[in-house]
Amino acid sequence: MRTEHAIRLKGYVWVFDQMKGFVRKPDKRERVIYLSDRSNINIIPAEVNLDEIKYVNVPKKGLLVTDGKKFSLEISEFGATR
């Protein structure tokens, strides 16, 4: 990957719900997007202990990456909306 073609963004994820139209997910996210290869990387805050990270499937919410404390990142963009 060439870093000169990367941008770092902070903001909300929007998903399409067939009943409601476009819905904004409640949590802000930070990502690095590589324009040249259409890749993106979610940023985990520095204060999160990576040894405590796990994947959890939560009914009506979808797949989460969490430390079981303060950090939680919904990674199922097409999962259930709130």
C-alpha cells in the first residue's frame, strides 16, 4: 500500500434499512481509507488493551469487536440497525 493515497476519516457509518431508508449508526468511527486499492482500516483507540479484544455476535446488533469494557465496534455494516 502507498500511504500517499490514504486518508484518515472520523465520522458516522450510514446503512440502508429497507423499512427506514438510510440510518446513521450511533457510534463515531475512525478509519484509514486507501484510495488506490479500496481498502479501509478501522482504528482502535490507543487506550484499548488488545489482549482483551474479542468478537461477539449480539442479537439484533450484529457482530462486534469489543474489549468487554468501554470499547465496542460494530463490524457488521449490514446487520440490524437500532
